[in-house]
Amino acid sequence: MSGDYKIKKLTDCKWANLFEVTYKDKNGAERKWTVASRKDSPIAGAAQPDAVVIIPIIETPDGKRLVITKEWRVPIGDFEYGFPAGLIENGQSIEQAIKDELKQETGLDVVKIRHISKPVYSSPGLTDESCCMAIVEATGRVSDKFLEDSEDIETILMDVEDVKNLLDSDKKVSAKAWGILYSITQTCKIE
């Protein structure tokens, strides 16, 4: 594949845009691909994360619980079960985005950031969007008072059995959450 791309912006929207990318494949043939991007310079800016996904664990009187969000997602016309997440604002550090998004979506506070991944890619056949995933210890009381008007999010504290029931159900689960949730069902531990 050639790194020589020609990019043409097709839309002009606030949160994401479509771009037509012309490139040469491994045989030198010219091809076109439509890409969705949150960036002004797709492909070139692909290494810069767009968002954070937070995997919060909270200590309760009944033991450790995983903090799950049930969020209305317009593109699927349904609720998706996953983790708190949000865009990294211009000039905002990843650590601050983690703290701000956890508070906004769940009302909880970060006690400790255990790990932040390098950028991982959401759906690279369609978009250059990437996120950093963070495992955090959280504290506080669940609240929806910090949600934006456009957000429809319920916070659920789950134990291992709750996670198993979720994965056995017909509910829609985020691809970014599925592997972690499945791992919990196999180890029978929330750590």
C-alpha cells in the first residue's frame, strides 16, 4: 500500500465528516474508500486518540462492582451496554478527560488510574476514530445530575453474575466492552 493519499472532504458536520480517500493498493491500482473521521486531517491524525473509554471498578459494601453504562445510541435505535466514554476536548489531557467523563456520565470520581492503553481503533474499515481505554478505581455515589441534555445514560453496578446475565441476554453490548466482560465471566473476578 502506498502512503500517498488524496483526501477529499465530502461533508461539513460538527462531530464527524465523510472523506473520499484515493490511494494505490499493493498492486499499484488506484482505489477509492469512504472514511468517517472526527478529525480535520484523517489518516495523518489517526495516531491521536479522539476519545476515552473508562473501565471503572468501585468498592461497595457487597464487594467490588464493575460500573456499566446503559446508553441510548441513535445509530442502533436502542440502548447499548458498555463503559463510560467521551471525546477528548481540544487541549485536554487524557487523564483529565477520564476524570471529567466518569463524573459527567456516572457521578463517580476517579480515585486512581491503574492503566491507560495506547490508542485502539473502533472500526478501522469505516473510521480512523481511536480511543484510549483506562482502568480506574472509582468512588462516590451514582448520579445522573451531570449528564448533558442530549445524553440518556443509566449507570449500573454489576457483579460477576450480573455480567454473565448481560452477556447471556439479547441486549446490545459495546464491542469495546465485550472482551473485558467476557474475561470477567471466565475468571469470575472483578479486579
